[in-house]
Amino acid sequence: QVQLVESGGGLVQAGGSLRLACAASGGTFTDYTMGWFRQAPGKERELLAAIRWSDGLPCYAASVKGRFTISRDNAKNTVYLQMDSLKPEDTAVYSCAVRQNNIYKYQYWGQGTQVTVSS
């Protein structure tokens, strides 16, 4: 059973940084893609960044490109989201999810971690 556990959320002032981590277990992820999502109150869930586990190829949403960086550590089965220049509008619950490369829908989800950016 695949399990994803996020960590690293918290409260930060505008302009600050946080690094989220998503530890994956229960599978071999060579043919998977990991994504980071967020959902703010009253808003739809948004895909922020994704990374292909096999070669580390990243992609980003326009809203975070240049401020957020996704990376992975294969030895630790962990994917990170480095968030810099945070803004109050980045406040949301952040979740990681994983899908097989040949499947469009994300199949497994973490429980989410709260990120709050104060002005």
C-alpha cells in the first residue's frame, strides 16, 4: 500500500521560505510522477509542480514558477517543494500525490500540511 507523508508546513512571514517534504513508501516509484498541490478555503485544488521520478524532469504552474522548486531524493524516496518569496495568497493546505506515468489521474494522496503566510 502506497503511503505519502508530508511535513514542513507552518507559519511564515511574507517574503520568507519553507521547504515541504513528501516521504513515499509502499512501492517502487521509478515509473511514477509526484505532484504537489494546494487548496485554499473556497478555492479549487491547484497543481503547483510535478516531477518525474525516473529522471527528475520538473514542471511548474505559472503561479509558482520561479518561486517554487520541486526536487527528489531517490535514496530517501522523498520529494521536496522549496517555496521562496512566499506571499499571503500562498496560504493553503499543501498535499503531495503520486501517479503512474501512463495514468493521468493521481492515485495516492498524502494527508496535507498547512502553510500560512502572514503579511
